[in-house]
Amino acid sequence: MKRLIMVLALLGSWQMNAEAQYVSDVWVSDQSDGTYVNPVLHADYSDPDVCAVGDDFYMTASSFQCTPGLPILHSKDLVNWQLVNYALKEVEPKDFYRKPQHGKGVWAPCIRYHNGEFYIYWGDPDWGIFMVKTKDPKGEWEKPVLVKAGRGMIDPSPLWDEDGKVYLAHAWAGSRAGFNSIITICEMNAEGTQVIGEPVLVFDGNDGVNHTVEGAKFYKNNGYYYILAPAGGVVEGWQIALRSKHVYGPYESKIVMAQGSTDINGPHQGGWVKTRSGESWFVHFQDKGAYGRVIHLNPVEWKDNWPVIGTDKDGDGCGEPVKRHRKPDVGRNWPVQTPVESDEFDSHKLGLQWEWHANYQDCFGFTSDLGYMRIYSHILSEHFVNCWEVPNLLLQKFPAEEFTVTTKLKVSAKDDGQQSGLIVMGWDYCRIGVEKQGEAFVLKQTVCKDAEQGTPETVVTLAEVPVSRKFEAGLHPNYERDIFLRVQVGKGAVCRFYYSLDGKKFMQAGAPFTARQGKWIGAKLGLFSVTPYGKERGWVDVDWFRVSK
């Protein structure tokens, strides 16, 4: 079966010539009739920003402490997206992010194209504002540059003005700076690599209306400077536009998109982009709890030099998000495609759908051309409490509201207590795995609530399973167990787990678990392998990981 899938994949890539076109079984926005439905990506691409270069659109998003970071997505029509690269191999400073730093790292990036190069700026609230650039967004990106060191500076957005000056707008994180709800602008050098001017306050959201203003995106259009920014908070906020004839203001403000009569909460924070046909569109997120901040696409109309985002039913200049709409006019129809989800692990290059929970280290595990991915057990700390400390979780985003994941594993262990399996990770998490105990393995369900607060895990033993193979290997024999694990995710992010010893008959494994988002990220799903303190490393070989309805 696996060989057949490989052949089909090769045939598909031959037919599609350049970029492989993967179509999800669980979420497709393009309705193949000239319309699309929101969200265009039902996955946690938080704080998106987008730029247009010719007929191509490129998007990036927050990645926090996960690596590789700064995802690069490509589209020809703003509806069908493919994950094509990452701009950041490791989060800076590298040593600090060798262990999980939940909720820290890459916040709200901004992607821009200027003078033949792509730039991405982002704020790390603990270290400062960084920039990385390249001439080829699908190739290697240069080493990150620290544009300005300091705490609390977030959500940067550059602007190259017609007179040659370069500016940077950004917001402030109250958790680090001690204040928020303001936007400042400072000047950079011509290369965009260093802040050279003092910050100037241009908008104060402490006005009784626009609290928690952040996520600034800086533009110039028709003689006006514009700052598009979210306000009101992640879950229930709205989108505002600021405009001025002068870079430092004063700026007028207007709410240009809100939830209105829809069920789309907090529609805001994203990027404005124009097609070659002259249409304006806005890519932004909606917070869906455990599913993360999913991506919406809304039309933009300009009225009296103000953007109106979505559909303005009452004509007040403030739009509300669309659920279904005609696709952007990009001159032709493009094939339906989505980011890749399933993985046969038949390549020595790790699939782009995967991220580690900290900066990658060689001891995490290895890809191979041997038909599997190997993950070595993380040796737990002496006073281990829960998996909030584990850096080598190999995870991907929830791809839809309802979906099923099935994976085939070969677990290897020498010492008792070594455990590997499937995990749904967030502030609350649940993992299903097999653990060596004596001459057998036991299947366990482990649940943790409020992991960040140091809550201990609750463990339930579900079944004893025999060893698949035992062979001599060094001082101690090696024990192996082949197992198939499955999780069905339903509405409300309710997860039900199953296991099989033959891949045919699946039995329920433990109690249902309701997934919960992590720190600034949606719940994620993937693979784990852990070893108790003082023991040798075990490992797990992942044969395949398949996402289906």
C-alpha cells in the first residue's frame, strides 16, 4: 500500500511539473465555481502578513518558539495556498531557544518586497526587533539581523518612502514594556538593518475605544500614510485604519471592519494586498481557540480614501467579514491546492508541515531515505512534572474542525519507562503511547491540565501488549513494538483515541479529551518519545502519518 502511495505521488509530481499540488481531504476553501469560503486556511497561521510580487503572493505568520520558524506560503490567487519554505532555521538567540520558551520568540512578522529583495521583520518581546531577507523566498534566507535590541517592541512594519527614507512602525507589549495600546514610528538606515531615530508616538489607543491596539502594518497609498491595526483584543476585537498626510501624523482613525451580524469573532490583524487587476484584498485571522488563529480573505473597497474591509451592508464605512465570496480577479483560474498534511516519511528532507517545539538539535532525531523518521527519546529532567519541558515534540497544526489522523509506529526501548506515541499538545495535553515494562509494553493514556502552571500528569494504563521483536543489542536487549495509533478530532476539538496491533482492527484507547490551545498558538498534533531521568534513550520510527476525514 505504501509503495502504491509513493508511485502515485511520483506520478502526480510528474504531471504537475513545478510545485507539487496537494489537496486536503479535510479542508478546501476553493469551491471550484469561482467562489471561495472562509477561512481560506483552517489552520493556525497566526498574525498573517502578505505581499504581492508580480502574479505571486507570499504570506508569513507568527511561529513563536517553534522551528523552523517564519513559514513562507505561496499563492497565485490568495485562496489556494502552498507552504513552500521557512525563513528561519533557528530562533535567535539560539541558546535561549534550545528549550521550549512557550509564547516567546517570533511575534507578528511583516513581509515586504523592496528593490529585488524580500524582507521579513518581526518582534521578539524579550530581545528586540529582527529582520531577515532573501532574493528567493523559496530558497535560503540570510542570517537574521537585530535591527533594535530591547524589551517590549512587537509587531514591526517597515515603509520605504519615495524620498529614500525608511521608517518602522511597531507596537508595544504590556507584559514586557509595562504599557501597551500605542503605536510608534522610528527611522531606519537606508538598508533597513538598523533603527537610527528615536520612536515617535503616533497613535494612542488608550482613548476609551481602541484599547489593545497592536499589529501595525504600514503603507502609503494615494498620498496618505496608512497604518492598519487591530484593536479590542484577539478574541473580540476589530480592525482600524489610521491615515495621515505626514509620516509622524497626526493620524485620523476609523474602524473599518468588525464582526457585525456574522459569527466570525474578532476579525482583524493581517495584511492589505493589491492584485494586478487593481483589486484590494485583506488577509487576516479569526481566533478559534484550540484550532488557533485561522486565515480569512476579505475584499477591500476604497471610499473617500478609507479602506472598507468585507461587506458594508449599512453603508457606514465599516465592513463585516464575508463567509463566501467570488475569488480575486487574477486573470485566470488556478488549480485547487492546500498545504501538505500527511507524510509517508520517505525523504531525507523533513516535510514542511512539521515543526519542533524548540530549536532543533541533532539528538532530537533524524530523517532518512529508509522509509521512516526516527525520533529519539528526550531524557526527562530529574524532577519531571509534565511535557511542558520537552523540546523534541514533532508537531503540526490542526488542519480543520473535524479530521482523523492515523500513524504507524515502531517503538524501540531497552529500559523500563521509555515511552513513545501520539500527542495532542496545548495548555492541556493528552498523549497515547506504549511504554516498556519488563518483558512487555503497556499502552497508556496520559493527560495534563494547565501544563504551564506545573500541574502533574494523570496516567491511566489501558492495555498490555506483547513485544513484536526482541534482539540482543550491546549490554541490554532491545524490545520493539509495532503499533498503529489514531485520533479522531470532532467539533469542539474533542479528541478520541484508538489503537491497533495490525492496522485493521482499531480499539478505543482511553477517554475523550478536549484539546486546548497553547500559549499564543493553537493546539498541535504529532509525535513524542520520552525516557525517564537516568535511563538510556529509546526511540520511535515513524513509518507514516496520514490525515483524512
